[in-house]
Amino acid sequence: TQFRKVALTGTERTGLLTHASVLTVHSAAERSSIIKRGQWVLSNFLCDPLPPPPPDIASLPPANAADGLTERERLVAHRNNPACIGCHSKMDPIGFALENFDGIGRFRVVDNGKPVDNTGELPDGRTFKGSLQLAAVLSGDPRFKACVAEKMFTYALGRQPQTYDRCTINRIGLEKVGP
């Protein structure tokens, strides 16, 4: 009936990145989505949007419990296409780290009867396992603070930044937050 502080210590949750509503919105109707989640994080936490996929690329096959494949295993064949690997090598590792959360953001350790593989490696060699380590990698990325400052600026003013706003956004993104 009221707002209250919730401790996340000792859980797999870490703020906005693992909020069930965010995970649900960036899932497919019946399953999680490594691609949607990875692409969203790149665009909104690192300001690194990806181009749309080539028009002739088939989408992932639908989830099928009978095939015994995890979401990650279904994606492997798709990302091995040379036309796809450039973007997928950037977004998929991020989505892999969030695979412990199903299509509605519930924590899980098994996907289609197999243990979830939540490990990822970015193109620059940074590795992580799970959402907590991913959050640490993202927060240490030099693009993170500037990107979040830009997104909050856009939200607060209800418009895209203009050239003359850049100095303000840069200053906000570089200032220390907290004690």
C-alpha cells in the first residue's frame, strides 16, 4: 500500500538492469530474448545502438520444449551467419548474462531442462557471469555515465539533446554521484 525500500543484497537483482518489468518488456511473448535484452542495454546504458538486421535474415525459430534446446543454444546457429556476427558479438553476451530471468523476469537456473549458461564475453575481451557481474562491467565502462546522463537529460526535458546541450550532459556524466 506504500513505497518502501527493498534490500537487494544476497539476490540476483541489481536495480533497473534486472527489474522484472524491464526484463518482461524486452522478451518475446513466450520466452526470454537474448537479442532484445542485449540490444536494449547497448542502446540505453552505453548509447551504442545497432543497425537493423539485414532484410534477408530469418528470425529465430520459436521456442519448442520438445527440441530440448535452451534459448542460448537456439541462438548459436543464427549468430554463426557471417552477416549476423558483427552485431551479435556485441549484444548477445549481454543477453546471455540476463538468461537467468525468464520471459516475465522470474529468476531461474534451468532453461528447457538444462542449466542456464549466463556467461558472456564482449568483443574487447571483458568477461562476466550473470547479471551482477554484468552490472559491474557496465558501470565501469567509460560510456556508461555519459549515456545515462544523456538518457536522463532527454527524459527530463522531453526532447533530444541539441549541440549546445552537450557540455551540460558531459558535465553531468562526469560528476561523482553519492557520498
